[in-house]
Amino acid sequence: MTTEHTQRLVIRISRNSLAFSTSDGHDVTFERYPLRSSISLAANMREALKQVPLLQNGFYRVKVITDAPILMTPVDLFREEEKEELYHHTFTQQQQVAVVHSVVPELNAVAVFTIQKDLRQVLTDQYGSVNVLPLMIPVWQHLYQKSFTSKNGKLYGYFHDRKLEVFSFGQNRFKFYNSFAVNEYADALYFLLATWKLLGFAPQQDELHLYGDIPEKEQFVEQASQYVKRIFVNNPSGEFNRAPVTQIENMPYDMMLQYLRRS
């Protein structure tokens, strides 16, 4: 096989952009492609395949990480034959989508999510091997491993694509997971503090960990510190000892983790 065929392409799908990355084993190449709102996501993908230089390299294996709504199910309660009905009952606005799932064994959970059918067809027509996953999986896995660093309770907030993903772990599973659309830091602060109270965390002892693109970060942390004393704001460069991938401008944390974690 050629070098291109042995490398894996990562495609990140969000509501505002497509992003592409790959690694030759040493350096990571990253390109972002802004979406045109006047055409479908599948049509945007077709245009990107023509226009983005990175995509001209003849890849065979592709990992697609997508920002679709997620239905989290305990692994012992998951029934594959029921997933489509349950998903559409939970997320009623989803249309023309394929319902798929991914097991998160560390957390004894199954993430049920979707990919648009026409987009999936474009990808399977173009590439020989396409693996579709929620973009949150490496974030969950990484932070679950880090959650054992102390016995204090920990609430995590990951900001990306004008969304806030809020989650916490306990006894080898999710204690809580939800996502919220956020445009202002006050909205995010409300969701985090409401979850903090719901889970019964102690303001002096337990920990709030923040990741990603925090809106109005300084004001957010200042306001949050009035209610939570132990707040940690992640810096990928410091966390991973200035690894080269953490220096790539505008690369989302979830995409960095594709290269910082062995998966």
C-alpha cells in the first residue's frame, strides 16, 4: 500500500464547519473547511473533496467524528434492535438520518447518535473504510482516566461549537451527562451550577474542570468562583507538555486527543 493508504484521515463534522486531519507518525496536518449554509452537509462534503488539498491524498481509512445529539444508554440495558425507536422518541426533530451506536467500555455505556444518510453515502462512496464515532468519546475516555487523580467529586464542562457538554463520573460509569446550546457565558454558568447543585457537590471541596473554548473566560471563571472554590481551566499545551499538536491554531481539543491518546 502507498503511504496515503496506510494513514488514517480524521474528519470532524460540526454544525459550523468540517475539519480534516492526519498524521504521518510525526507531524499532524490540520485543515478546516467552513460550511456553506445554502447547500446541504453532503454537498459541502462533496465540495470539500474537490477543494481541500489534504483530501487529494487517496486515503482508504477514515474516522468520522461527529457532533450529533447523543442518547447515552447503560450497556446492560442496550438493545440494538430498539435503538432507532428510542433515539427518535428522545430527539424528535432528527430526519433523514441513520441511527448508529458506539460502545464506551470504560464507562459501561453505549452512545447512540446519528449521521445524515446522504453524507454517509458520500463518505462510503469515497473511502474504503469509514468508522463513525461521536466526537465526545476521546474526551470522555481521557477525562475519566484523569478523574482518579483525587477522591474529590469532579464536574466537567467541555465547550465547543457553541455547545457545552456537562458530565461527571462515578463507580465506572456516567453519573451525569447532558449537552446544552450556549451563546453567552451566563447561560453556561447557569447550566453548570444547576448540575453542580443537582449532583450534590460541595462548593469548598469538589472540583469544576473546564475545557475547550470557554466564552468570555475571565468573566466566566470570576462568576463561577463565587459558588465553586476549586476551578481548573485546562490548557492543552501545559497538560501535554507542549506536544506539537497542541500548538496547532484553532484545532479543537477533541480532535487533538485523536493524536494524544493511543486508541
